[in-house]
Amino acid sequence: MNPARRGTGAAAVLGAVLRHGPVARTTIARLTGLSPAAVTRNCAALAGLGLLTEAAGSLPYRGMGRPHSPVDVETRRHLVAGIHVAHDHCTLALLDLRGRVRARLRVPHRDPDDHREVLATAADRLVRLHAEHLPGHVPLGLGVAVGGWVDTEAGVLVEHASLGWRDVPVRDLLAARTGLPVLVDSHARALARAEQLFGAAGHHRSLVHLFVGNVVDAAIITGGGPHRGTRSAAGGVAHLALGDPVIDCPCGRKGCLEATVSDRAWAWRAHRAGVIPRPSIADLVDAAAAGDARATALLVDRARIVARAAALLFDIVNPDVVVVTELGVIRLPECADALRAEVAATSRACPSPSTVLPSSFGPDVLGVAAGAVQLDAIYADPLDIRNPIRLGV
């Protein structure tokens, strides 16, 4: 058999089990269109790699013969590691093959200007996290998610304006430090694929994902795959003229989206207004969740500005859904409601507020972003996984 077709068949089988498992092989054949023999062959290959397992028990069966023995994604043998690099900290995570975060740790940057020190510290702490929490699980690889412009093929962070990093060889630095195969991508693209693999957008072929943190960027998926552009530069929305027209942006213009709604910018706005004692977006959201009306009003205002960008992307791309990752929208129903209402009122293409979704991953969103970079590759070509090795060896 052609190796490419064999890999495609294995990906189809593993994807069907991810979405429907535990599931009988006969059902997999119906879902994928593969022959029963091909399903059996691929299930055996995937089980041999430790990606599938026989599930406990049997599925209900009314016909004659043996009952259906279901298979499921194996979550007890392997994991993927993840590092998300933010403006002032890294989020480290260990995920099972269903994209569930099994352990995570926030590591503040000691010197954010020194990318080598930041990445080396994250790698060393990741080794300890694995040893302390899941030493019996063998890592299949390390995913790295970061905002800004990421050249995925080269494994290079081309530009991260907030950190001031330029042309950082993230993949090579972390591969040398951990001994793992490393993949690097934009956090917006990683979360878009995570929504399709593990989240609420699983049955949608097209989506736009809008990420609002200290970096504001977007990802577009059409036909089931991400649009990357030259050197993976697609998704830059930070300088859309949708923000407050009196706010200066470091780019030299006024009214840029990121300069208005980024976590740091909005936290400083709340601090100057006397709503929170220090400029922290987490403190602002906590205050709103505790019932502070002024904090809630500020976050609803931010959601409405974010909605302008979401509406514009809806009209340009016309996706099935738009997913927004923004802390207020994730935690506060008032913000999610304001976002949906504003998009529906502003966009000509949005068919219903129900097509505007908050992130599926709650407080684990940054860990999922990082792990999804590696998990996406595994589900795309599961037979191509390398021989697992110990983290840090």
C-alpha cells in the first residue's frame, strides 16, 4: 500500500476514535468509509504505537455473533509537553492524547529580555514537572505556542513586539535542551486546531479564532486546515484601526486594536480608574467575578471592542464559527453575551449569535494551546511519531 494512503487511513481512524470513542471497529468503518480490513489493520498499527487501546467492556449488540469490542484513545502511556510563552511568564503543561491538561505550572520570567534564559528555565522546569507528576508517561514531543509572528516551518519566532524578541530559533533551542522533537506555532492557530480536535468546533470545517491577551492575533481555518501565508505571517490583526483613536500605538499610529484592548493596556486603564489596586487583568476579572460592577462594566466594554474585530473577520472570511479567547469572555457570562450581541449587530455575515463561541478550554487555555501544536501533528499523521524518549535525556 502507498505509505501516504496508509498514513491517511490511520489519521482517519484515530480521528474517528477521538471524536466518537470508545467505538466499535464496525462503526469506525462506517464513519471513515474505510474497509473493515483497513480499519482492523490501522487499529493494530495505532495500538502498537500506544495510541489506541481496547476499551473495557463491550458495546450493546443486538445481532448474532460476538459483541462489539470498542477501542479508545490510549491516555495512560504517552503525553505531550507544552510551553506557552507570554509577556511576563511561561505556562508549562503536560497533556494526554485527548488534549486534557494533566499538570501545569506558571513560571515567571526572571529576565524577559533574555530569550535564552527564559526558554532554558522553562525547559528545565518542564523536566521537573514531568518527573513530579507523570513520570510513567513517555512524552511524544514538545509543542510551543507563542503570540506574534511565528515561522512554523523554520521553528523561529520572527517577531514578538511585546517581548521585543526577533528571529529567535525557539525549536532548535528547546530541542537541544529537552531532547524532544519540538514544534512551534502561533497560539491563535494552535487554539483554532484545538477547538476542532477537542473543543466545541469539532464538526466545523471553517472557523476564525481571535486571541486577546497581551498579544492580539487571529487564525483562519478553511477546508479543515489553517491559512498560514508566507512564512506563516497570516493572522496579524493587532494594528487594525478598531481601537480608541486617541491611544498611541508603538507602531507610531493611533487607535490600533492591540494598543487599546491588550491585557496590559486594559489593566492599566482599570488601575488608573481606581477599580483595581495594581494593573493586573487577572485582578480585574476576579473583581468582576466577585460582583464589582465597575470591573464588570470595564470588561463588557472591552468585549464590545473585541466584537468589532470578530465581526470584521466574520464578514471577510464568512466562517462557520468565530471563537474568541479573552479572559473576560471565558469567565463572565456578561462579557460573552455582550460579545455575541455586538457581533450579531455589527456583522453582515454572522447568521446568529450562537456562531460566536468563547474558548472551550477555560483556565487551561494556554496549556492546551501549547500542547495542541504537537497533538495536531500527531493526529494528522499518527504513524510518523518518533520513538518516544525520556524528557531531558
